[in-house]
Amino acid sequence: MYAYAPEEKGGVENGVGYMRKRMFVPVPRVKSYEELNEVLRKRCDRENGRKVRGEKKTIGEMWEEERGHLRGVPEGDYECAEIREARVTPYSQVIFETNRYSLPVKRGREQVTVKASAFHVEIVEGVKVLARHERSYEREEDVLDPLHYVGLIKQKPGSFEHALPLKKWKKQWPECYFELLKRLREKWPEGRGVKEFMGIVALHQRYTAQVIELAIKQALAYGCVHVDGVEYCVSELLGGRKEWRQEEKGEARSLGLIWRGMRRS
């Protein structure tokens, strides 16, 4: 509703007050926005079935008659979001309304676009979406995706214990993750074990957490405690074909068996 002239302002305010009473009294008690929308949809349906005093038809019936005289809806969806340009901090984050949101680490990236809707924050470069987070309405909060920092931690394994993006995530890890990390450190001390572990963690970018957990447990049981071993177990769990071979040279030799995975088409 819009007020096109001063004398219409009161009518608009009355209309807003009326809808507030019809839609939000009593105040809906819900656990999510989805549930709230469903409650409001039902109350709108109830309102459509009501007859205004002096009218023979319901509000819904009159709306259907009026609909045919209105312009069509635009073909493209309206992007209901606040859009801002933002600078990338040295920690590969952007700041939006005091909160810090992570994006994948990349040298030389200085400027990105932030699109903030009611529920999500997207970080965009050109037409490519770099990151998508749930929007925080707190203040000075870190909203971090640990997978954005996997490559950096692999380069600097000494930061593993103190990396902020991993601290909260570690609390959610199953016990098998810590057993895997322990064995890798025993096998490859001085940082290499952590690098191998982060390579396994990076598999979360392609597979679900449940699949990764089962694959790690299976790899521990098989004794193939390395990236290729865990990925082999993933393939086995997903029913993919696999072929093992013994590598004679280079880095692969120290890993032992190497998996050549071929997913089913």
C-alpha cells in the first residue's frame, strides 16, 4: 500500500494496523521462519474467505476478478537482497554489519560483492558465488567455513592447532578423526601428517560428512591411513569401481597403494 497524497496517509496506516491485528494477533509461536510462513499463509487464506461489509463476494473472489486486469509478473525473480561492495581482509574474510564472513583463500583478491538476504549472505566475484553463509544478526561474530582454509593450513601445518576456523569444527568431529590424525602424525611427523590429514578433510568438499566418517573408519580398519586410502573407501561405500596398483616412484611410493578411481557414469 502506498500513500500518493497526504490525505491518504491515514488510510494506509489504518490498513497496516488492521493487517497486523489479523495476521499477528495472537502472536504466532513458531520454531522457524518456514513454520511462521505456513501460519501466515493459513491466516491469509482465512482472510480471503471473509466478506467485507456491504459486499456480496469474498475478498478472495474479488481478488480473482481483479487479477485479470493487472500487469503480468516479471519473468526474472526479484533479488531481494542488500548488495554492497566489500574489501577482503588479510584473513580472507569480508565484514558485513560488524560480522566477519569467510571466503576461499586466494592471493590477490581484494574486492568482492556481498549480497545479504534475510537468511543468507553470499560473497560474489563477478557472476561466481564464492561463499554462502547463514546470516548472523549478532555483532562482532566470526562466521567461518573451515573448508575455505584447508589449502592454507596444508601449506602451514604449524597453524593447525590454533586455527580459529577449525576450533569449533573440531568439537563436532567423531572420535575416528582424532585416531586418524594420531596415526598420521606417528607415521609422518614434522607437519607432513597434518598435511595428509587436511587432504582427507578436504574430501568434505565433495562428499557428505556421514560418508567421510564411514570411510575413515574403514580406512583405519584396513590400515590404509592416507588420502588415497580414505578415497578408496569412499568409492567402495558409494559402489564405484576401483583398481589398486603399486607405484614405484616419487611421492606416491611412500603412500604405498594408490587408488585409481573411476566413478560409474
